[in-house]
Amino acid sequence: MIVDDESAIRDIIKLFLGVRYQFIDARDGVEAIELYEKERPDLVIMDIRMPRMNGVEAIKKIKDRFPDAKIIVLSAYAAGKTQELKEAGATAILEKPLRRGKVLEAVNELL
């Protein structure tokens, strides 16, 4: 599952990962929680700053219900928030701008 309020970012991540994977999209933390409960994706790639519910809160809520959830944070605002993100339950943390190699490496490591 790719969670980002910007559709262009979601599309770029899909291009990076190619046809090997199936994707579901969420535009914010509220949608992410709802979709996670329904679909139980193998992996979540989550932005931090989004409307309605930010990524940190969404991670906490997902991890409370599904402790084994694998969540990669991919955000321009991750710098300086590493401890908070890890405490929330992030499995891996990547900073924007997007780098194909880093995204692929993180996804392959977790799947």
C-alpha cells in the first residue's frame, strides 16, 4: 500500500517498483487505516505530512492492531524525526527526494 496525499508521488513509487507488485493507494492516514484493516497489505510505504491524519498517527494505529505490519516511511520531513518514527513503529525510514535504488532496496529487504 502506498500512502501519500500527492498522486504524483504514488505514481512514481509504482514506476520504481514496476509490475512485480500489486498496489493499493491511500491519500491520508484515515484511508490507510481503513484499507489496511480490509486488505492487510504485505508492506506500507507512508508519507508523514498528510491531511486528516498524519503518517505518525496512522503508523501508531496500524501497529497497535497489527504489530507485524511492515511500514516504510518515505518523507521529506523524516530528518530529525527518526526516533519518533521508530517509536511509532516504522520499520524503515527513507527521505525524499525519491531515489529508486533506496526504495527498491528497502522494499526488497522487507518482503
